[in-house]
Amino acid sequence: MTIAQTDEAQASRRTTPKGAGFDRAFEYLCFSAATMLLAALGGVMVSLIVGGWPAFAKFGVSFFTSSTWDPVEGVFGVAGPIVGTVVTSVLALAIAVPIAFGVAFFLVEFCPAPLRRPIGTAVELLAGVPSIVYGMWGLFVFAPVFAKYVQLPAMTAAPPGSVWEKLTQGIPNGTGIMAASIILAVMVLPFIAATLRDLLNTVPAQVRESAYGLGATTGEVVMKVTLPYVRRGAIGAVMLGLGRALGETMAVTFIIGNSHGFPKSLFDSGSTIASTIANEFAEASPGLHTASLVAAGLVLFIITFAVLTLARLMLGRPRSI
């Protein structure tokens, strides 16, 4: 070996990073972690399919179209809980999204600097409150107030035979579809608001300053500049909130009324897939009853997974103004 080759080999050894020998092991470790996650997801899916297959084989399509849930007769249909899940989640978003946007825009655009951090922290703390606390608050505090000041006046003021009367039918006890939707809205609101606030903070200051320099008002900057800049991310945040609302269990179980039929009005009792499983799984008899609950869990898993997948696709698209 010549002197030049020796110097080149020594220089190559000197420039090699100290941790280069661990690169391969680190790569395998990361690959194993990702593989374990996918294996766990696949295992959950397979377990639900295997556990719920007797219900699918017994009832077929009627399992999804029938609202009959009779453990005594051994007849099960999950259509009622599916409708309750979708209705409460959509109503919750209809209530929560406008307020969440208002909170996020206030924190970013209008809030005085000394109050910005305390209010933002309060929003984040609300997002971390356990769902059972919301459920207990809804049952013992919110339900009596809702029955006295909302349900009774609305039912009394409804003209006989009108659509308003049909929408407000039910027992004014503070529970039902609308009450559960409001509790869900309170739960998902801080989550959506915190996510939107973080998205709005990613808008470059130059973008806002350019709009103000052209003479735009604060409202025009918000609606025509800031919001379009984070449009796709905002849609993704709303979809993630919808995913949480779809899978919420304890808070809804406390206040929805837990009736397996189709809800006939906003004040009528209903159920969701998650509340049905929570109420009956502990006492379900082995066999068709348990299989039906597992099958309902598979339906909820697919719905939630589809919503979250759509949200990730929206968040991953290129941003455009």
C-alpha cells in the first residue's frame, strides 16, 4: 500500500461518525416498532371479524338494517345504534365547529397577549378531561337544567302537528339525542379549537402583514387569507374531532337514554354503538349475544378507521391558497 492510499484510508476512518455502527440496529428497531403496530392493528381487526362472524352469518344484511335488539329472543340488529352514532356525532360537530373556530381565531388574532397563554392552557386542559367526568356532569348538572329550560319550553311552544312538534317529541327528563350531542360537542370543542389554533399559528406573519398592508380588515384577513391558508388542515382537524365523537363511550352512555330503536326526535332516547357495548358486554351471555356486540364493535372500528384515514389524507395533501 502506498503512502497516499494509507493517508486516504486513515482519513476515511476519521470521518466515519461514531454512531455509524448502530445505524443498522436502529433501522431494524424502527422497522420492528412499525411492524408491531401494524400487526396489533391487524390482530384487532381479525379478532373482531372472528368474534362477530356468528352474528354476521346468522342475521346477514338484516344485522345492519334492523333496529331490533332482543337478547331474550336472540334477535339483534345494529341499525338503531348506527343511526344514533352518526346523528349525535354530526350534531355535535354542527355545534362545536363554529365555536371552535371562534375560539381559535380569538386566541390568534384578537386575544390580548397577557391572556393568550392562560386561555390557551385552559382549552388544552379541557381537551384532557376524562370522558366519564363529562358524563357525570351531563347527567347530574346539565340534564336537569336542559330539561327545565330547553326541553319543556320547546315542547310547550311547538305548534300542534308541525315539524317542530315532531322534532321535540319525547320525555322531558334531560336525556336523549340532543343532550348527548351537546355533551359530545363540549368534549370535542377544545380538541378542535386547540388543533385549529396551532394551525393558525403556522401562517407566516408576512402573509397577514401583506393583507393588512393592502387595506384588508381583520375579518377579511381571517376569512380570505388565514382560513384559506390552513383550509385542508382545518378540515382534517374537524374530521379528527368527528373520529373522537364517533367512538365516545361513557359520556354518551350516561345521558343518551340507551334505547335501541330509531330516534324519532331530537329529544327522544337513543343509543350509539359504543354505549350499547358498554351497557351490555359485561352481562352478555356467551354465544350470539356476545358475537353481536363484537360485530357491532367491528362496525364502529370500520367507521372510525375510515374517518381517521380520510382525515390523514386531507392533512397530507399539499397546501394551497
